[in-house]
Amino acid sequence: MSKNLDVILKQIDERKGEMIDLLKTFISFKTPAPPARNTKEAQQYVATFLEELGFEIDMWDVYPNDPNVVGLLKGTASDTFKSLIINGHMDVAEVSEGEEWEIDPFTPIVRDGVVIGRGAADMKGGLAGALFAVKLLREAGIELPGDLLFQSVIGEEVGEAGTLQCCKRGYSADCAVVVDTSDLHIQGQGGVITGWITVKSNQTYHDATRRSMIHAGGNLVAASAIEKMMKVMEGLGELERHWAITKSYPGFPPGANTINPAVIEGGRHAAFVADECRLWITVHFYPNETYDKVAKEIEEHILKVAQGDIWLREHPPTFTWGGTSMIEDRGEIFPSLEIDPTHPGVQILARSHQHVTGQEAILDVSPTVTDGGWLADAGIPTVIYGPGDLLNAHSVNEQVSIDQLVDYTKVLATFIYEWTNRHS
């Protein structure tokens, strides 16, 4: 390991006050999503920070006032050494009225070994530590042979997948680290997809006709879409229970692959029989599954359920899956992310963690989801590794440990150096 790198690790201890100030600056930018459309000032700060370190900057609007930033630091021998993406999101969880914060959530507090403020754990701590690691590497005059890409993206909290837009723009690398909340575990993740199931009649009836459609002699073959949706929900529950006993994945408790009937909308007025009903579901699936596969499984099962009902047989449910934004079109996709413990990037990150902390790295799975699945979906070997824990993510008086943030920054500085010095 480079002597210059040892000096940098010492500097991270000596100059941690600068890193804390950087995190405080990030927290002070009000970037909750929802409402979103509020990250431009913070993202411009990141762009300027990276530009001053010699990065080429690509900054573009994903949505108005919500730009992505990608910084590229070309390696001295890009063709023969490994490239790396460091990825994190600038948006933070919403703050609801009535939450009992000590003070304003966007006024950071430093005390008792923690930094308190919205985004401290999820995930402005990860962004600040990563940027500080890069800053010290650059200030030390260390030239990295492989390319380093830094992605500060928007929209992760509301399924807007700024990371997907980076992939679509053509950004790729030999390895990626998503510096989201993982308590310094090296993690993969399951996936999430939302979907709308619609039951719809081809005619609309006055509620006075209900007697004719449900009692003998009425002679009206019709039904309430709301009542028929109940059969769909029963079918979803059956499939969820079947998954729980037939599917599993190491690190997940049994039955973590759930189908949640989250929102139901139906009918138009009390004077009508409901002619349409829509069910919004959220589906969690395992790292070795894909969102299109689980969506297909649900469709096939529910259509078989419909075949067992006289009316649904002639009016089968329809399905709409995913979406690009929980704000814009009420839908989202988070692809799963399966890590390979034998991958050189995973092994070098684990060694870097052990070197800094003196403890063996923990490889497991996140119980939640991040944008990392989009990088994996694009064929980039990806892991989640960041400071903070999920008990603090999205919480009132959200906080991150300063000691953990320091360790994380040292690990990341070590990994960036080691990986980009590895021959392709």
C-alpha cells in the first residue's frame, strides 16, 4: 500500500472537522423528496467541488430544478487499469408536519459524537465522506491509473432513478459502489416493483339496477368492479403465501417477498354500481429474481383466478407495471442486486474495510432498496457500502456516527486507490 495513502488515512483523522463541515453544508441544502424539484443548488455545489479537483463535469436536468451530476476523472492509463463509479443520491426523505425535531431538520447539530439532520444517514453522510476521500487523494498528488466517475443523482427517494438516467447516458465502469446507508456492511439487495391491477366493466349501471344483477330473475349479467377486485386480492394473498414457502434467499427472513395491496381506488359515485376498480400493489422480490419475472408470475396467477369467476372470465383484469416516478406517474422500479463474493472488487473492498477497521467485513443483503440495482441491471458489478443505519434513515432527529463516518471515508479512500491501480 502506498505510503502516500497511509498519510491520507492519517489526514482523515486530523482533518475530520472539514469533512463534518462538508456534511453540515449538504444537510443545510433542503432537498426532500417529495416535494422534490429542489436539488439544483446542492448539485451545483457538488459539480463545483469536483471541477476544482480536476473532474470533467456533466450536469443535466432529469426534471426541472433536479439535475444529475457526473464527474469524470480520467485515469493516466485508462485502457489498462480498472475504472470505478462512486454513486450517491442528493435527495432525502420528506419531512412531515408535526415531526418533533429538536430544531429545524435542515439545521445540522454536532454533538456527542454524531451529526444530526435530515439526510445525515440517508445519505448525505455517504456523499460527504466520498467527496472528502477524493479531495484528499487529489491534494496528495496521487494520480489514479484507472478512471474514477462520481455520480451525484436525484430522485432515489421517489423512484425517479437518477442513476438509471446515468446508465442511459452511457456511463459505465468495471465496478460501482453505491454509498448508501449500510452500516458499513457490503450489501446486495432485493428489488421492488409497483403495479396497478384494474378491473373494469364495459358498461355503467345505476345503483337501482343492483337487485337485477345479484338476485334470481334479475336477468342482468353484471357486477361491481369493487366486489370483483376482492377476488383478485384473495388471489394475491394466496400467491404471497405460496412464495413464502417456496422461495427463500440467504440473509432474508422467510416471507420477505411480499405483495402489498397498498391503495385501492374504485367507483365513481354512490348512485352508481362501481364500473372500475384499481388496486396499487408493491411487490418485494429476492436478489436472484427480476422485476419482469415476478410481474409475469403475478399476471399469470391472477388471470387463472379470473378464469374461475364467471364475470371476471369475460372481463379479465389488466396490469400496468412500474413507472418512472412516484410523483409524476405513481410508479417505481428498483431492480435487485446480487453480489458475487468472489469478484475482485468485492474482495478488495472487504480487505480495505478490514485494514481500516481491524474487523472482517460483513457481506449480506439490505432489507431495503437503493438505486444500485440499476447499475447492476446495466451489467456493472455493484455493491452498497456506506455509513449510517436504517434505524436512523428517514427518522426524526436522523443522525450518523462521526467515528463510523471517519472509518468509512478511510475505507473508501483505500478502495479507490487500490481498485483504480488494478490492471484490467
